[in-house]
Amino acid sequence: MNDTTSQPNLPDRLSGNPRSPHYVAEIFEHNVGIRLNGKERTDVEEYCISEGWIKIPSPKSLDRRGQPMLIKLKGKVEAFYS
């Protein structure tokens, strides 16, 4: 069996922002899911499994460059391919 669509291993820290040093384009070719404290989140911008946090965009606040401000939530983080 020759599997041509193998998925790369998920890193400990990953960002969805292409300007971040933690952005890996190959991973976003597949659907990535994130669970925080057992609840699946769909609004995650960045995560770190070893430090136990995720960052989600603020609904209204913007930084000086016009990007949404990120809110850090802490807990048990699990990343998976969906």
C-alpha cells in the first residue's frame, strides 16, 4: 500500500499566521483540530502543547497594524488531524 497523502507530525507549537516563525504551511494542507480541556475549538490562531495554552482572536479589539488582538487561554491542549 503506497500512501501518498501522509500527514506530517503536528509540532509542539503552531501558528496560523504566515508572518509567525511558528507557521508551517505543509500542515495547513490538512484539517487540524484543537481541543482545550476536552472541548473542541474552531477559533484557535496559535497553540503550544507543552506550555498548555492557545491563543484566540479578540472579537473587537485590533492592534496597531489592524490585526485582531489575541487572548491566551490556558489548559490541557490536544492537537489532531480531523
